Amino acid sequence: MSKRPQPEPVQVVKQRRDAALTALAGGVPYIQFLGIRFDRRGDELTGILPFRDDLIGNPMLPAIHGGVTAAFLEMTALISLSYLWLWEDVETGRIEVDALEAGDLPRLPKTVDFTVDYLRSGLPRDAYARARITRSGRRYASVQVEAWQDNRDRPMAQAMAHFLMPLRED
Amino acid sequence: MEADKARIARQFIDSIPHSLTLGMAITELGDGFARIEMPYDARFVGDPQTGVIHGGAVSALMDTCGGAAVMSHPEAPVSTATIDLRIDYMRGATPGQTIVAEATCYHVTRAVAFIRATAMDDDRDRPVATASGAFTVERGT
């Protein structure tokens, strides 16, 4: 009977997964411009949008610009989808972490359409977003994404997006 | 009076911090129509390999332009907010070119305003994106 293989050391796993995420999100200038970060728990990502005065759309209320909210949702959907799409290749070593770190990124999915519902005005404080990949096919993907602030059960906005997936090179 | 409304609507847009951050400028406004331009900026890039502007920046432009069209409508609301916005992306905007959005507020009810918008780069015959949306109509009481 063959011996069960030893599990990988946790720091190796973490380094690989974090490197993949950093390579994905760190390479997009608009993510840096808005100041969006991603928190990773296993393969689940949470987008974080720290509040800044120049994100305001309505100075009277004040409220976060609807365009910022839309961009935050779209970005969270795109990165979550890409991360899940890359996950297996990163885990099996088909994509080398060194290559990712060197900026050798695979092509990202392209947004086909994006529909956002504004549920509550965005308050001048941090916002969070999580996406659910409802379908990830060979060619098209459907993603639902939701953003909230103080209370997870009172979302500020939700969106539905369709993406065109890059062609796999195999 | 009309010029007054246009001035108020312009002031409204010019007072939006994030629209200023994105470098947006109104080039035409009035009667439920708005045209806003956003010059190319490397900070708004979504795909570093191609230099194409991220869809999110286009969304912000469309949203602002839709709101401006609502504010400039003859039944000018005191204020407005986006209820929903759907954007269809036809193609990536050509890197280096200014993106121009045009929005028309084609119908207003007591509480809701409806808009259509198009975003273009230098090639005006092939839109970069189109959008349709609903906005609230806040009437001062």
C-alpha cells in the first residue's frame, strides 16, 4: 500500500496563493487608483474599498460616487472570477508563481455587460464586496456581486455581470 | 431661465469630487442632453498589457453623464440619484484617446427619470459602450 503524500507546508501554500492574488490585482492600475484591496480566505476573496474624500459623488449628503461603487463591484467580480479561473493552474503548478511574480500574467476575462442596482447611498466609510460565480463556462461567465458597509444584511449595491473568458492555451 | 438651469446643472457636476478626480469636463448640456469628456489617463487602465481603460472608469463616466442629463431636463429635479444602470461593452477604447459620453434623458415621470447613453472614442461610428438607466427624481417640496 502506497503511503499518503505529505501535505505541503502551510507557508508554501500561502505564499503561492497570495502571490497569485498580488499578481492579478497588483497589475491593474485602476485598482491602485481607487485604492481597492483584496482579503483572501482560501479561495474566497473580499474586496475592500477604503473611504477617501475624492470618491465622493454627492457632496451634500455626502455619498460615494455611483461610478466608484460600480467600478468596485466590477473589479471584485473580475478579480474573483479570474482568481477562481487560475486557481487550479496555480495549485497544480501549471502556472509558476515565479512567472506570475515576474508579471507574466494570463489574459483577464472581458466584461460583456454589467448591471448595477443602487440600494442605499454609499456612506463616507469603507465598503466591502464579495462575488459569487454563478457560471464559469469555457467561453462565458455569469457573476453576481454585492457591496455593503456597516451591515452585511443591508447591501449598498448589487450587480450582475457577464464576462467573455480568455481562450485556454491547450 | 434655461441658461440658469444649465448653469445650475453644470455647477452640480463640477462640485462632484470624483468626477473632477477622473478629469471629466462637460462640453454640452441642456434640455435633457449631456456630453461629458474624459481624457485618457494611464491611472485608469484596466489591462496593463493593452493600455485599455477599465470598464469601471467608463461606468463612472456614463453614470455622471446620465445624472447630468436628468438634471438638465426641462422638468429639472432638485437632485437625483442612480436607481440602476446597465452597461454593454462593445469594445475596448483605443489607448490614448479621450472618451466622450452622450446621455439623453428621454422620459421623466413624477419619481423616475430614464436615460440612454453612449460612450465613444475618436471613432464615433463604433461605440465603446452603451448604457440605459433609471434615476430618482427628487422634487423639492
